[in-house]
Amino acid sequence: MNRRILLTNRLSKHKVATGCNGITKRRTLSLLPSQRNSRVVRRSRSALVRKARRITNKKLEAKIRAGIKRLRGEMAEISDEQKSIREGQKQVREKFEKIEAEREQLWKETELITKQNAAIQVRLGLMSGIVKARAQNDYDLAAQLTQSLRDLVAPQNEEIH
């Protein structure tokens, strides 16, 4: 009979300790070894494990969500940086095209000046020859050089008018 009272007392202590809703891990250690292996204890342990896993999973999900949110923010920043880089490249390309067009214009003007310079040199050479021929009283040569000068200047006068 003493054994029954002792066992009953232990069971009632067990019910009071657990609140009759289940056994927590800490409270199972105060139980007797035979009580620790009971179905109630096993079920409550597995429930505790599931609950701990749920909490762990929620924490992981929260960390993953925070990581995704951070990555989305970083991706938005990178996208903005790429847009600004593209805009800068566009501006550089436009400046380069303007410089290239200006270079071509300057090249054409230089060519024109070179051709005009050559024509002026030819005319000066003819005029110098006319002056020398007249100084030497060689009027035939002076007349030929004058005609050559007129033939050379006539197309240029037509372009101007």
C-alpha cells in the first residue's frame, strides 16, 4: 500500500508540475525514469521539438526575407548606377560625335585653305614672271604669262559670282 501512495503522490506531483497539458523538457528530468519513457512524455517531447523547429523555421524565414529585401535594395541601387553610367556613356558618345564632326569640318577647311594657298602661289609665280619679262623687255613672254594668269583666274571669278 505504501507503494501505491508513493506512486500516486508522484503522479499527482507530475500533473501539478505540468499543468495537465503536457510535459516540458525541463520538467521531464524531475520525473522518474519509468515516467520519462511514457507516451505522454514522448508526445510532448516531439511537440516541443516541432515547436522549436517552427520557431527556428520562422527565424530562418525572417532572415531570408530580410536578406531578400536587402538584395532587392542593392539591386535597385545597382540599377540606378547602371542608368547613370548609361546616361554618362550617352553624353560621352554625343560629345565624341560632335568632336568628330568638328574635326571633319576643320579637315575640309584645311584642305580648302591648302588648295587656295597653292592657287595663290601659282598666281604669284605668274605675276613674278610677268614683272621679270617686262623688266627684260620680253613682251611676248609677258603676254603669254598674262594670258595664262587670266585663264587661271577666270574659273575662280565664276565661282565667286
